[in-house]
Amino acid sequence: MQKKNHFKNKFFGVLLIAVHALQAQIINVESLRMVTDTTGWSGTVQLQASLKKNVNEQFKIGNHIHIQYKLPKHLFLFVNHLGFERIDGSDFTNDAMQHLRYNYKFAKKWTAEAFIQNQFNAVSKIEYRRLGGMGLRWKLTQSEKYKFYLGNHVMYEEEKTKEDIPNYNTAWRNSAYLSFSLYFNDHTSLISTTYFQPNFQNFNDYRTSHQSALKFKVFKNLAFVTTFNFAYDEFPVTGIPQKEYELSNGLVYTFD
């Protein structure tokens, strides 16, 4: 079925509650894929904000835009994230990320993937991190009630960090993930993904991340989502903890 192209419709998302210590370094693309059998455009836009007053007044706002275009054998997916923080009237840009991915489904259970990504994160002292890679994605099940995927990519990473002495690194990494989606009924679903990214030249240098998102549909295109993120970096930037986490609740509006 050919879907209607209706960018004229407005779409938005509002984050209600967020408790977080995680500054996203490994993007979870699996949580962003929209399950749809129709061709054409779909996506989400999410706006999150928080205000905190103690010794200083802190205001944080961020936006998360996800757009995808699907054809029978092709999928183009773009993600853009930008976060700002204001402390006592001074503006700071904390983090930004752009991710572009292309999928080609060449068999019933097999898909080829290629991606590029650029990101910046002041809190994690990452001046920039640029990625490019490609690999395969394998669909393990055919059920519409539960879906399991296994993926593996080879990627090249270029990173510059903000330390007392700026550090520039390049590396070839493997990026493997296991993802599953459980659809309990028409209103409730759970999507969970775990990534493992070791350095080919030193397998002791690795990163892992996990995300689980529990979604409850409120209306046709509006859902309440509880999301938990966890990330571990064996060799983070000096002064940054190895473990980071985030717990959030929110409303997300989608269009398709």
C-alpha cells in the first residue's frame, strides 16, 4: 500500500520526566526504526526540557528528530539530536549528533547496512567523534508478536577529546548488537537492544550499551514511553566515569 505523503501534518514529542547521568555516545538505532509495512516517509520529533534551581539556576532543552524513508527493499534513516544548557543566563551547547543509515534487504532474513555518524559531547569531553561503517543484519524470527535481530558491522572511528592535552585517536572497531521487540498487544510493546564495540587492535578497549523501552499507546499516534539506557566504556576520557545511565519517561508523537 502506498502511503500518503503528508508532511503538512504537525508532529511533536514532549518529555515529561527525566533522571539521567548518560550523555549518549553509542546511538541505539534499533530503538528508532519504525515498524511499518507502508512505503514513504515516517518519523518522530521529541522535545525535552528541565529546570533546576539550587545555588544556580539551570535550564536544559534538547530536540531529537528521526526521519525515515522506506521502499520495499530500501530504507533511509536520518537522526539529528541537539542539546542546550543555560546556567545563570549563560548558554552552552552540550551535545549534538547526526546519524545517517542505509539498509538494503537482499533476502528474506538478511539486510545490508551502511552508516555515517558525527557527534560532539562537551560533558563527556568529546570534541568530535566521527564514524563510518557497514555490515549485515539478520532477522532471527518471523513472528509479528516477537522479533529478534542480530547485527554485526565493521566501522572506522576518528575521535578528538578535550583534555588538558587534547587527544586524537583513530581505530577500527567491531559493532555487534542483539535486539528484540515484544508486542504484548495492540497497545503495549517492549524494545530492547544491547551493543558491544571492541577495538580490533586491542579487544580490552571496548564499549557496551543497552537500552530497553516500554511503550504504552495512549491514542493512535501518541504513546507513553519509559526508557532505560546503560553504557560502559573501558577507557573513557580522563575524569569521565566508565558507567553511565539514564532513566526517562515521556510522551512521543509519531507520524506515518
